Amino acid sequence: MTQKADLIQKSLIDVSASDLEQVEIDGQRERNWHKQSKRYQTDQDIQDAFNEKRLLKVGVTTNYRPITRLLNPANNLKYPPYLKNEALKILNELAHNWRKKLTEKFSSKYNDVLLPLTFLTCSEDYRQELLKDSTKIVGKEGTHTTGYTFDIDASSYYKKDGESFASVADPRRAQKIISNNTKNLTKIGGEFMHTQQASEAYNPEVTQTLIDCAKELHKAQKINLIVEYPGTQNCCLHISVKPNSEAESER
């Protein structure tokens, strides 16, 4: 049986004290938003919320694709592929804006690329596992446990390869770490595992366009955006959405 610790992948670069400090500073808005939001304590709590239609399943669309461990139904309890309705709406809005700007810049050249969703809802139990891992950026009061927060890889993207998907990643990524993570993810994801690396060159403008679109939503106060590892081969967008206060008060 796959254990929680097995689902934690090694970061592609080290986490510094300043990284963790900046996350606490940048996370103040979402912590204020989610002071009253329900936190899921266990994986079963999350599954129950999905069964009761308080969380929605996130699948593959024309604009994004959850990573391997979020796609395998066998992992739904261990690695929940769910979000609150409000968060899913914002995810779709962001992905639509990204696609529109990408098409304006490059016409149809990148019609076959998708954004990798790397992290959705998690339990407090799992968050405690992450806190033990010094290679992870984890806030002291994480909001992934609310269902309103998701992460998108901003240093790689998927490219459709027939019926399959290949990863096009920042070339600065350490191949040894990628190889080890891929072996682990293959066990977790099974048939849902994408090929390790596409042959075509990575274009940073694809991911920079995503970052720019996310910053616009942050400025409009629709989201709280934390750019983790900015400017590196591990750049990731942590995005938290305002809660539905009425739904939270009825929980």
C-alpha cells in the first residue's frame, strides 16, 4: 500500500529560510480570507465532502491537466483531486485567460499545450507530513486544507502527443531528481503517467503568460497569488480563492 510519505516528491531545488519567510508575508491575504473556513482534518473528511457535493472533482480539460497522482482513481482518498466550486470557477477563468493571451501571442502554435495542476485539496494530516519535509514550501497556516486553494507548475507544461501527454520542462531541472520522482510517480499513477520529457524546447513565455494572468487576478483581489521559487526551474503558482462565506457559515 502506498503511504503518505511516498506521495511527497522531492523538490527540484532547496528551500531557504527566506523562501519560507516570504510565503508567510505573501499569504496574509488568504489567511485573513480563510479565518472561518472549515479545514479538512482527514482524507476521509475530504472524500465525505465530495460525496456530499461540497467539493467537485477536477479532471482534464482543453486548458489544464492534473498531474499523475491526481488522475488515478485508486489514489482519490490518498491524494484528493477536488476543489470547492468557487476555486474551480477561478481556475477555469485563469486557464481561459492564459489560453486567450497565448493564442494572441503565438496564434495556434501552442494549441496542444496544457497547464499542469500539481496540488489541490489536502487534509491537515497530510499537511503535517509536508511540514516535516524540509524540501517543501509550506505555510504555517496552509489553506489547501480548505478546498479553496490550488497550485500550478509555472516552470513546465504538458504537450499533447497523440492520445498521450509529454512534459516540456525548464531545462535547468536536475535530471536525476526528475528520474527518481518519475519512478515513484509511475507506481502511483500507473497508466495515467505521462512520458517524462518531450523532445521540443521549453518556451518560458508560455509559463510567463500564466504568471501574468494570475497577477491580474491577484490585483483584482479575486485570488491571493504566491509565486514560489520565482525565476527558477521549480517556479510554482500557489493560488487561493475567496471563500463562499454563506456556505462556510452553514457547514
